[in-house]
Amino acid sequence: MLSKYGRGWISTPLTHIARGLEATGISPNALTLIGFMLTLTLAAILATGNLFSGGVLLIFAALFDTLDGALARHSDQVTIFGAFLDSALDRYSEAVTLIGLMFFYTAQPDGRMQVLLLAATLVGSLMVSYTRTPKQLASSARKVFSSARNGLSC
């Protein structure tokens, strides 16, 4: 969400940071993996009930998550695998963060509603990969029918 709505106001700082990261030789995929490790850490912190520290680290991890794409675009290292890795680890990051919170709330005497809401949020976040707008569906259908018409298998 940050990348969708906040990209306009953080694109210039991201470009400067990406330029510095490119000079270090680190790859965009390495940044993706480091960001996921940060998320594992913050999930453990949230699970212990330290919600403030976990929340601060979550903000940092979300900002960090935008760096892999910025570096890939800036250094012309955009790949299909990198996009897949980033997307897959984004879903895992959301899941482990929510599971960390669920772990904390299961130990609370009145945490049942929070756990149910977090579970619903987890399902919704995982469904992001499977839901498409009608325009995206129509575009995909056109590609399938075009391939079939041209004798290509899907």
C-alpha cells in the first residue's frame, strides 16, 4: 500500500538511496531477502507483546520493502524472478506479521475477537494474489484466446 500511495512523495529519496545501494553491489533480490528477515524479526517482537517496537520496525520494514524495486529499476536489474520473489515474500511477510499478532492475542484472556479479525485479515491478504479487476481478467482472456487462435498452447 505504501508503494501505491506513497511512491510519489518518496520516489526522489528512493532514487538517491538506490544510487547508493547500487554502488555497494548489493542485488535487488538480496534486499528482498533482507527485508523478509526484518519481517521475521518484527513478527517475533509482536508475538512477545511488544507492539510499539514491532510497529516501529514494521514501518521501517515497509519502507525497506520499497528499496528492492527502486534498486532494480535504477540499476536496470528488473527480472521476472525478482518480481515473483518480491511478490511471494510480500505475502509471506504479511502472513508472519499477522501470525505473530495472533500468537500474542491467543495468550490474552479477551483476545478471541482480535484473533478472529487477524485471521480474516490474513485470508484477505492472501487473496490479493488471486483477485483481479474485471479489466485484468478481460486482458488475460484476450491473451488466452489470441494464443489459442494462433495455434499456441496455453
